[in-house]
Amino acid sequence: MTANINLEDMNWIAISPELILMATSFLLLLMGLKKAFNENSYLAKAATAGIVTALLLSCYLWIGAPTVADGADPEMFSRALINDRFSQTFNLIFLVMSLFAIIASFRYPKPDHQNKAEYFSLLLMAVVGMMFLAKSGNLITAFISLEIFSISLYILCGFNAKHGTGREQPGDVDNLPWETVASQESTVKYLLIGAFASAILVYGMALMYAGTGTTEIRLIGKLLQENPYTHNPLVYIGMALMFCGLAFKVSLVPFHSWTPDVYQGAPTPITGFMSVATKAAAFALIARVFYIALPELQEIWMPFLFGVSVITMLVGNIAAIFQDDVKRMLAYSGVAHAGYLLIGIVANSQDGVASIIFYLAVYLFMNVGAFAVVFMVEGEGKGSNSIYRFKGLAKRNPLMAAAMSLFMLSLAGFPPTAGFFGKLYVFVAAIKQDYVLITVLAVLASMIAVYFYLRIIVMMYFHESEPETEVVSNRGMTALVTVSSAAILVMGIFPSTFMQLALSAIPSIPH
């Protein structure tokens, strides 16, 4: 067996944003070796420079990337990667989301953390893994990319555990700070469940290869369409296992139980980053697999995805009602939103995939803004993110309260916010494919969600402030909240314009 490597399709320019971030990540580690540069201010500026450079380059590449309309061949690096507007759109989502975790460096990593450079380096490597995952044209490339960002996030979730000495015994748990214990629990749960999910995913990929004879995503779709022998039990089982593995990553029910505990224990900047970026990366792969590789098997997988979507929406919204910790509430909210996004996969159409892209772009700004406010309001200890810390925020900081209200209303889907149109386009895509029942159930689930989103607004405007509660912010976080608020309003006023951009970014199906 010989490996045929095509040197002519090695498009290094197309992956230059990833290469820039990798170089920046290694540079940050070198900066950490010198004590004078191992400070948040220097490290954050260097990381921001790398991210902004990659962001500008991604914008340029997005304009010239192959689309469905021009019919250009998007495959590169011997079909291991795909360079199209779909992948470049997700690049923008990952890079913008990473800015939140970088700008939050005015409070995190904390002064007593000894691994500041590693924090920023791991964050950039997580982004690199996500960017390669969105570009993956081969199941092997996809798995490696997924592991790159997953391993980085396993470590980052446990970053608060650095407050310990590393020599604690089980009996010392009562003497450790709550942040340390919660962070240890967060990283261990995420590591163990993530390892199981990865094992299930790679086993599914192996069975898919056994059933079709290839690991190339676009070629799998062609073989299933042209060769009846590929419609076999190995492919069906592999498809099911791959979906289960990816369902862990996006917190679909019943694979969601890790989400609230990990979100609560992880540092808030990492929680905010994970809430959008991890979901976007996994949905990028889900869309490629089910829309490009497996449309011929829609009659088999559609009923299962239909059921998982409905259960996820209902369980996520109902569980969120009973949460007093805002991070846990937003975790269950994220579970429910994963259910809404899955409707776009169920629709299995151009409108369905475009609605997912639009929804994720909207969800990016809603969650960036919400977690930015949570980060500025949070305190110390077990009740650091209690919903009661938002009492009277409208009197202490009326602009911040107004912004948080906008984020909550948008997450709930109130018009004319962008969140309303995000759900609307997903519902319309489903209705066009005659999936009316799932749309009705999604609307009912959205009505349940109104309660816990409005609960925060009630706390801010109709309760007196607690004396020990304070808000800690800086210009960067204030700018982040302002930009997120403006984006939600602009996308809500001109939704059709952004939906047209999303339609131009759907992946092409090989013929």
C-alpha cells in the first residue's frame, strides 16, 4: 500500500490563521520563561495580537473562499481538509469567542497562579483545534482536531485548582477553597466523560470506515449514493456511535449531565468560551457528516435526531428553572439551545444548515455578553455566581443591567432581538421540510424558558441591592458588552442580510 500525496493542493494560505495562532501559542510559552513577561498584561496583549491577526486574515479568506454558487473544489491537503466559506465562517466564531477569555485577563489568571503563560497558550491551541475541526474533510483529521481542543479544555477547566499545593489528600477537602474543589471536580468530570465520548466517536468512525472503505467525508456521501453495498449494518452502527460521541460535546440529552457541574466549577472566562466555541465546533462537524456524508440515510437517522432534539429542549429549559447559580442556569440554557440547533440538522436542507450558522453567530454574542456580565458581577466562594448577586443591579449600574436584560430577552427569543430571528429561521427551515410537530414543540419549550430568563431581569429591577455585592469591570469587558449588545440589535434589525450571508456559507455537496 502506497500513500499518494498531492503536493499541488497544499493550500498553506488557507490555513494561515491556524498557523499564526500556533506560532503565537509557542511564543507565549517562551514569554512565560522570563519572569518580567510572565504577567497577564504582556501575555494578553501578545495573545490578542495573534487572534486579531488571524481574525483579519480569516475575513480576507472568507471573501475568496469557495462557495456552493461558484462550484470550485474546496478540498486541499489530499482531501484531509476542506477550505470553503463554511469553515471560514466558523473560524470567525471561534476567534471572536476567544477574545472574551483573553479580555477577561484583567482578573484571570489570578496573581497567585504560576502558570499564566500556559493559560493563554492552551486557550489558543483550543481555538486551533476547533478551526481545524471545522475544516476537516476526513474523519481522522476530525478526530485529531477534536482531541487537540478537548485536551486543552480539560486542563483549562481545572485551572482554579492551582490554588492548592498539589499534595492534598482526600481528607483535606474541608480545608481547601471552594474554587479549588469545584475546579478539580469540573476537570475530572470533563476528562472522564470526554474520554468516553472520544472512545465512542472513534469507534463509530472505525465502523464507518469498515462499512464504506473510506474516511473521507465527501466520498462517503458519494459512495452511499452510488453503491448499494455501503448500506450495511456497520455504517448504521458507526453513524449511531458517531452521533453519540458528538452529542456529548454539544450537551444533547441524555449526554448532558456533565455540563452544569463543569460550567460551574470551571473559571468563568473558560465557561463562557466553552459555551459557544465547543458547541459551534461540534455542530460544524455534525453538519458536515449528516448534510454531506449521510443524507442518503436520512430516513434512518432523522427520527432519532427528532426525538433527541425535542427531549433536549424540554429537559434543558425545565432544569434551568430550578437553578439559583447563574452559570448552572446558563449551562442548562445551553443544553436547550443545542436542541434548537439540532432542528436545523433534522431539516437537512440548505436553509437548515444556513439557519444553524445564523443561530450560532447570534448565540455567540448573546452568550459573550451574558457571561461578561456574570464575570463582572461574580464574587468569591460557593455563592460567587448566585442569581441573588444581581439584586438591585439596575440601581448600581443601569447600563449593565440594561445590557443583561437585552441578552436575557434575546436568549428567550423575544422580538425584535437577534435571538428571535435565530429561532425563527430554524423553525422555518423545519416547516419547509414538513416538520411542523417539532416546530410546535420547540415553541412550547421556548415558552418554558421565558421564566428563568425573566427571573434575572426581575432580580435586577425589582429587588434591593445587597450591601456586600460589587461590580468589578474594566474597559475591555465594557467594550465587549457594548459590542455584543450592538450586534444583537443590528442582527435583529437586519436579519435577512445576515441570513443571506449564512446561505452563502453552506458547504457544497459533491456530485
